[in-house]
Amino acid sequence: MADPISWNDFERVDIRVGTVIQAEPYPEARKPAIKLWVDFGAEIGVKKTSAQLTVHYTPQALLGRQVAAVVNFPPRQIGKFMSEILVLGMPDAQGAVVLLAPDQAVPNGGRMF
């Protein structure tokens, strides 16, 4: 378990829901990955990232899917691709990523609380 944090620490992490509007293979990545463009609504807009999701997901299967992501990390260079968000997931029994997402449709840009 990680060290305890304060409520103020938690509130600084901006986790929002968005819809995947574009997804492409990322064959240049060191580990198999998919490039994602996620629409977070009018306030935040479309942000991009790459994610190691290839065990359970294909680019086609991700289109239209809502995902949870941290949107207030600084951009980070991932190979030749600039990642602007961190899509959230949990490991399955073998360690492959399973995406975190709302179990019902919610408006893009909604903040987790």
C-alpha cells in the first residue's frame, strides 16, 4: 500500500471521463501500444496518449468507448509521440491492462469525485 495522502492531495489529481474518438496501432513503441485520442468535451477538448492496451483491446474496439484519465499531468514524450493524459486501468491476473470506465454513459469531461 502507498503512503497516506491528504484530501487536498487527492483533489489535485484531475481525473475525467472522455470518449475515444481515434485509435491507431503504435508499432514504433518499445512495448506493444495503441495511440488514443480522447474527447473530454468543450472545457478540455481532445487529448492524446499512448497506452499498452493490446492484450485486451484493438484500436477498432476502443472507438466510442468511454475511459477515465488523469488530465493534469504535464505532456510526456513517449518515443515519437507526445502523451498528454494518463488513461487509467488495472492489471488482470497476468498483469495486462483492463481499462477503468464508468458503467453507464456520462457526459464527456465529468470529473471523478
